[in-house]
Amino acid sequence: MYKRSALAVALLAGTMGVATAQDLKVGVASEATSVDPHFHNVGQNNALRRHIFESLVSADESQKPQPGLAASWRNVDDTTWEFKLRPGVKFSNGKDFTVRDVIYSVCRIPLVENSPSNFTIATKGIEDIQTPDPQTLIIKTKGPYPLLPIEMSVFGIISADAFGAGPDLKFGKSGCTGVGTPPKSADFNDPTKAIGTGPYKLKEYTRGTQLVLERNDTYWGNKPAWKTVTFRPITSAGPRVAALLAGDVDMIENPPIQDFDQIKKAGFNVVQGLSNRIIYIHLDQFKGADWKTPGVKGTDKNPFLDKRVREAMSKAINRDAIVERIMGGVAVPAGELLPVPLFGTSPDRKPDRYDPEAAKKLLAEAGYPNGFELVLGSPNDRYINDEKVAQAVAQMLTRIGIKTTVDSMTASTFFSRRNKYDFSAYLAGWGADTGEMSNSLAALVTTQNYAPGFGNTNRGRYSNQKVDELTAKALGTIDDKAREKLLQEASKEAMQDYGIIPLHFEVTPWAFKKTLTYQPRVDQYTLAFQVQPAK
Amino acid sequence: MLAYLIRRVGQALLVIAAMATIVFVSIYAVGNPVDILANPNADAKEMAEISARLGLDKPLWEQFGLFVWNALHGDLGRSFVFNEPALKLIIQRMPATLELAFVALIMSIFIGIPLGVWAGLKPDAWSSRTIMSGSILGFSLPNFWIGLMLILLFAVQLKWLPSGGRGPTTSLFGIQVSFLTWEGLRYLLLPAFTLALYKAALVVRLSRSGTREAVLQDYVRFARAKGLSPTRIVLVHVLKNIMIPIVTILGLELGSMIAFAVVTETVFAYPGMGKLLIDSIGRLDRPVIVAYLMMVVVIFVVINLIVDLLYAALDPRVRLQESEG
């Protein structure tokens, strides 16, 4: 009886026009912690932000900068960028979008209270902002800053007038004037305050249950296909798949690899796309006096300071086997830190070939014919099958004589220990936010504190002057061609020196109803306005 | 009775103080939240700024002192990731968990007691044997597995019930509840049943053994001799006497259902307090974890108190002993 009436309702809805076909329900793996676009610089918040608050520059599926709220930009000289704003853009409260809103957003970013991770990373390069007219923005930087357009894609623009900025609003490097009382983060959770220029407006936010977006009918760009979009946080993978199969949601993020067959058999589509996330192994190469690398037994020296040992370890790892057997084919073996065709990669850089015999020889040459003992640190709930990959690597290393045991733990403990240099070798991942090579090189293989932002995540403390110099030079080169060449060189140098051992690039999957399509994104974001009805 | 109450409250305060210390120090040892919260691109200076903003740059004793001082003023800290008072976050989630726990409790009583009494009255009937072996399943099957199987059957295959989440809510005395509408109840059924199954098995066992004992008692024999109807004997004389152990156990179990329905809430993506706890642990959101565990201590203390009072109401002997001591 119930079923029959449901059928009747469906038929009725069908004849009354496709009201339900305009709704999209998405099961997401993690929930945004705030609607405030400047509160927490973390993946799920940044993905949500793109629906409501646009940025000057937007990034396409492969993270290439594209015109967003800025219709065009050019660099006037090495330290001056000119952005022409898109004319006729309105906020969802009907107010015009102008340069004031950009200044206000840049000024508000450092003022967010209690932010666990803010966006000053993206704005710190800005020395001065000038506004010759309401549609033109001149941004000055200290030195040449080629990544400025990309940085402009990182943070969202909020409305200056909605939050009471004064008429004297002006940017200042050490503090702005006329900002008024900047909004609190919690204010944005209220739909009347979450005012942006994006394709969607906030309709409802019930933490833990759902976040509902409504189409912004005054949006300047292409109208999205869905009138309302509901994001439901379903953090466990099994229940997320069940919600899709049961028809409770139309689309889910990150279905687990082992469920692909079941999902496809039930009549759903799975798409997957290469991500900007590399899974790698870092080796402790600290040269400090009195430093004894932890977890290595059977030798008094630090074996990783010898390039031959690092090379042997890389050659001992069968990347194809890891991808095929542990990742179910849903990953791509890596030969450098970013996948082709992203900026700064070299198409001829192939993953290291699996060659255990050569590896054993190299070990013997380096003075470790009987190998040594090693503890490999790894998180067990952060990356796809992270612990299993670590186990496989350990077995492969053991086969060439490096008796490896895995010490795996939950991410919150792992990263704290890693940052305290508790591991001689650890497995981790890196997603290049900017989608180009300088980010990966600077974070992972440049010497700590060589330049601002260098070596932040280089917890192997690898240091190679040539890599440092090339990366620094690239970051000061505005010309795209010249910069790309420098980055390719720097990457090659680091890889040939085995400063870090790349394993594979993660591939991000999405699963959804047959009636939908989605173009996979390198940045792993699920953007509802890019979900299209299938033709 | 008053002296008894005062003594209990004193004990409770001691327990709370001890818990506060243990929880705070142990969570401090797990890891540094900044390592998880900060954007990976942040450099040492930005990490230090985040530490300062969140008050994590101070030494442990100072952080603990601040926590105690604020807690005494009713402030259990602000969530790092949501930038809202931790207590507010927990209380927002509380109605969801409470209604889940109470629906589960009611289910376990209405499933467990009739089956248990039946099995106790007719211990050799095949139906009783089925009930008893069924209750073993209730004990031994893991919670998350039952949950997943129920989802697969009722949500994926039959499509009768939703696979998870919380249904639409209506306001009752200013609290958002979902059990007042059928649509809201549909969301509650599967998680509540999952949660209730173990408790129901427990109640079956308790009421069966209680019943078997009670029917042999003199007062039941007298009642029968007096010519009372079997229904009246069971409902009044047997049932009343087997209730004490059941109430004790269910009281404790209710506490654990409220505080640690984590697995069920995770499997059903149910936005309750347990889900908040597990998410907060993953993100090292210390204030929420500490506030949550403190609240759990309080809940357990209160429930135990209520159970003790219920004893006194059910069994006059307890009342006598308490007034003496």
C-alpha cells in the first residue's frame, strides 16, 4: 500500500513538472566546520566556500587559474599586478561587487578570531593595494611573486557593506583602516549573513545533519542545474555507500575501492580522477651533531645519509604491485612529486623501476651487505589504504635486507610524532594546494628555513643546495616558461638524489546515479555546480 | 535521606575532580592539535600564531589551571574547529542522542520483558528455547555489523526506511525533537533497534531467570491457591518482583547508551553526541573531548543517583537500611 501511494506521488510529481529532478543530495566524507570562508583553511571548508563565496581567480578541474571575479589580470612589472574586475557582478543581497569588497576580504583575513588555520598564507605576499577606479585593482608585492594569481584563488570574497565597513576603508600592510567591526565566524552560519557572489546561497546549516544550498538566481555566470543542493556528512565509508545504494543521496565522495564492483552492479556510475596528492616516504637525513636517528638498529651510522642506500630503497619498492594489489588499480605510480600534466612536471620522468638485485648490490656497496633494522612510521586513517601500503613497503624492504617493521597509528598522533622527528622513515602524503611544482618542492625537499615557507614539511630534513637555489629562483621568476623549466630542473635534481621516495599519486573517486555526470577534480573538491544531468 | 544525598553529592564532586585531571592530562599526551589543524603550508611562525590563538603555547599546568578556573565559572572552553563553546555544541547534539537512547530503552523493555517472562514461565517450550538462543545472537553480534545488515536489508534492499541521518525535527518546549512525526520516527527506527538489541537480550536473560525464581516462591503459590487469575499473578506478583535487577541494569545501560552510542551513531551517520565525540577525537578538538567526558561523568553520577532512589521506591528494605546508616 505504501509503495503504491509512493508510486502515485511520483507519477503526480512527474506530471506536475520535474520538481524533484532539481534537487541534488550529496553524501560528503567530512563536514565543513564553518560557513565562514576565512575561518579554517581546510579542504572541506574550501570546497563549500566555492559555492557561496567566489574568489578573484578561480581554478579549473586541473587547478589552472581561470578568470573568476577578476575578468583579467596582467603583471605591469615584476612587483605589480593589475586585476580588472568583472563588471555587473552582484552579491546575493543585491549590492554591487567592487574593489572595496576585495580590500575588505584581504583586511578581514588576519582578524578572524580563534582561527585554527587562517588564510594569511595566501595574502602575506600583498604589500599594497591601490584602486585607481572601482573596477581596477593594483596589487604590489615585495619581490617578484609569480604565484599571486594562484593565491588569489585561495580565499573567498565577502561583502564589505554587509558587515559595515567604513567609507574610509583602506589597505595597510600592518593593519587596515575603516574595517569597522569585522564579523564573527559564527555569524556566517546564518543564511542572511552569508552573502557572497557565488552560484549558491546558504539556506540551512544544521551541524552534523545537513547543509542546504539554494541556487542564486542573480548569479552572473552559468546557472547551475540544481535548485537546491543538500550536503549530508556521512563520515564512514560503508554507510556512505549504503546511503547511495538506498537512494538517500544522489552522489557520494570517496567510495572505498573494494565497493566499486558492488556500486557499479547496482546501476551507479563511478568516476575517478588523478589528484594532486603524492604518497611518499621521507628518510631522516639530519646531519646535526649527536643526532642518532631513531628506529634504526644494526648500524652506528645514519644509513640514509648515503645516497646509495636511498636509491636501493627506492629500487626495492615495486610500485606497480602496490598500485595493482593494494590500491586496486586506483592510483598511479609516481616518479616525481606531482603528476603530469601539472605545471612544473616532466613527462619523461618515469617511476623508479623495481629492481631488487640492483638494490641489494647498492646496499652492499654502501657498506650494508646484511642490511639493518628499520621502523617505518605511518598513519592508519589518513590516506587511502595507508597502513596496508606501509606494510607492503616494509615487506619489500625486508626482502633486500632492510628488516622493516611498521609503526602505524591514528593521524592525530602520527603527525604530532612526525613533527617531533620521531621516525627515521615515514610514509605520508602531500597535496599541492597550488597545483604546481613549486609548492611540493618548497614544502617537501627544500632546506628548512632556507627561505620563507621552505621545508615546512621536510621532516626528513633533506638538504640539497641546488634544489634550494633552483626553487628559490623559480619562485622569483614571473615568466611562466622560464619558471616551469627551473621547477622541472629542481624536481629532477631532488629525484635523482633520492631526497625523497615518491610512491604513487592518489586517485579520487566519486560515485553517483546514472542520471548525473561529474568531471573529476585534481583538488579533490566536490562542487555541486559542476555536477551535470547526464545527456 | 538528606544525609544520604549530601554524601552522594560529595562523592560525585570528588569523582568529577579526579576525572577532570585524568582527562585533561591524558588528552594532552595524545598529540598537538596544531599539527592537525594547521594548513600543511603553514610555516613555523604561523604555527606559533595558531598555538597562541588557541592558548596552546602555555605550559600544561597553566592550561589546566585556566581550564579549572573557567570550568568553575561554567565555561568548558571553546571548540578549536567550530569556534563555539564546547558545551553548547554538546547540548545541541543532546536531544538527538537522548531521543535515540530512550526509544532504544523502550524498545528493549517491550521486546525483552515479555519474551523473558514467557521464557521463564514455560522454560521447556520450543518457543522459549528459540527466544533464549536468539538472545545469544543479541549478545554476541557486533553492533556495527547489525547496523550495517539492517541498513542493507531495510534501506538498500526493501527501501522501507532511510539508511541514516536524522529525520525532520519539530519543536517541543523549544527542543528540536524528531520522534513526534512519522517521518522523523522512520529515521529513528533502525539506529534505535540496533542499539536496543543488546539491551533487549540482556533484559530477556534477566527477566527469565527472575521469573523462574519468582514462580517458585511461596507468595506465588499462595496467590494461585487463592484463585487469582494467571494474568494477575504474572503482571502483579511476578513482574513487580523481578523488576529490581532489571531497573538497575537498564539504568546503567541507559547511561552508556547516552554516552557511548558512538558506534551506532557512526554507522547511521546520526548527529548525536557520540558522533561529535568521535569526530572531535579525530581532530584533536581538546575542549570538546574534555567537556564531553566531564559531562558523561555527570550523567553517570546522576543516573546512579536516580537508580538508587528508584530502589528505595521499589524495595522498602533499602529505605530502612538507608535511614539507619
